[in-house]
Amino acid sequence: MTKVLFYGMTGEKMCFQHILMNALDLSEAGKEVKIIFEGASVKLVSVFEEESNPLYNKAKGSGLIAGICLACSKVLGVYEENMKSGLPMLDDMLGHAGMKSYINDGYQVISM
């Protein structure tokens, strides 16, 4: 089975929307998919939550979102807002969300 991890780094909403669209498309095609908010993308979680973004909500409801980088959330001042999302805060790589466990589990990593 194909496994794909989307490792979102950009804080640009349109770019992250493409991560969500591709993740949902692959998941609906039977692929195993996960999404991580890392880097500047951690600022988008509260935006997506506030606007009740349909792509984000569908990905979240489908369990595709693995979590949000803890360190970046704190550094970029969105930790409290991100905690409200109910998504896991990830810190397995020196406080950041790592890829290693996904790579070890056979995931292909796509970073955007």
C-alpha cells in the first residue's frame, strides 16, 4: 500500500489548500495519508478552524492530520490557538515534528 506524508512548511494558505486537496484525493483512492503542520504552516491551523474550512474539516474529520509542530507553534505565537484545535502537538525531533518514524514506516514524504 502506498503511504504518503504531507509535511507542510509554508504559511501560504493557497499552498496548504493544495496539500489538503491532494491528501484527500489520495486517501479517497485508498492510499494511507498523513499531514503534519510544521514551520510557518502552524499559523494556518487557527485560520482554518475559524473559517471552518471545508477541506481542513474533512481532513481533520477523516483522521488525516497527524498533528502540529509544538516548537514552531510556540516560536510563532500560536501555541494556545493550536491547542484549541484538539490536534496532537508533535515534538519528537528536538521539540519539532519529525519525519523519521514515518520514513521508517514506509511513507513517502512530500514537503510543500
